[in-house]
Amino acid sequence: MTILHVEDCESIRELFAALLGAEHDLIGVETLDEALRVIAGGVDLVLCDGTFPLRAHRPAAPHWIDVVEAAWEKATPVIVISGDALIVEEAQSLNVAALRKPVAMDELQTLVRLALRRAA
């Protein structure tokens, strides 16, 4: 299964790659532009930070909703992961799976398994 991880912090992308990369093909990107290109090509699941840049070298902003909309057009499940409680609440109000940072890795792995199982 292919998982897109949208996260502007390189160390978090590396941590998720170490955690999930043995079982899945993990594609890490840091901007909205990159995320939309990868989603258009097709993935099985999107893990999305709450805030990240539109393009390289731009300030971070809450672009997660743009990622969710693009993924939903492809019927791809999304898990939003944010340190901002308001983003987590807003995502959950839209019936999007969401976790608050810092994330318990076992909880993340369980949620990923469930999302991929439901999508299959």
C-alpha cells in the first residue's frame, strides 16, 4: 500500500518513514503543491499535518482541508495529524480521522491499519 505523508518537518517525516516504511511505500512531501500532484497520481492513504507551506520557502498555513478535498475526490482516506487542537476538532467535525501531536506511535499504526483495511 502507498501512503502519502504531508509534513513540513523533515524529522517527523523521517520518524514516520522509519515507523511505517517497512510495511508500506511511504511518500513524504512538505508542500500543498507536491501533495496534490501525488494524490492525483493515486495513493491508498494520506497522512496530513495540519499546517504546512503551499510551496517551498513559503510560510506554513492550514492547507489540510485542500488535501482532504483532493483525497476525497479520489475516494482516498485521510488522517489529519496536528498539534493544534482546533484543527483536530475541525477535522473530526468533518468525519476526518484526526490525531493530536504528540502522537502515540501504536495509536497511529492502529489507525493506519484500520484506514487501509476500510479502503481495500
